[in-house]
Amino acid sequence: MTINVMNHEFEKLVNEAPVVVIEFFATWCGHCQVMAPVVDEIKELLGDKVPVYQMDIDKYGPLADRLGVTGTPTFFIYRNGEQVWKYDGEIDGNVLLQKIQHYMN
């Protein structure tokens, strides 16, 4: 789901569940468009176990800057509110899912 969150609400968001996935994307980004169905499939597979949030970099530029996002898509995994993984660019869906599952255990 694409979310609307203010910068100060981000900390609350990443503490919402034991593991949270954030993707920074852009509607004009070709790599993001390639990843969109992959992210949708991962969200479906994870169900309500792990929230997966998509944040448009054009709306959340200052937050993206604060987090060191330099391109799109950029994926983050947070565990217990702490960033434990970051990846820039396209990634195989199975690799991304395995990475998320690793932090779920």
C-alpha cells in the first residue's frame, strides 16, 4: 500500500510490527515499475505477518534524504524499529522474500 506519513510518524511506522518493509519508489521509475508486481506478490505471500509500505520519493524526499536513499527503488527492512537491511535497485523476488523471512526468524 502507498502510505501518507509525515517524517515524524516514520519512527512509529517502523515500530508497528517486529519486521517492517519499506520501499521508496517513483511513479516515473522504470525499475520501480518492474518491481511493482514483485512487491505485490510479496505482500500477498506475507499477508498480515509483515507490513510492506511503499513511499513515493517525490512526496517523501526529505525523509528519503534522511535515510540515505539515492535511487529508486530502495528497499529497507526494519526489525524491532532498527534498520537491518537496505538494497538499492531491482532485486529478484525470491531473494527479497528470503531476506525478509530471515529477519522474521
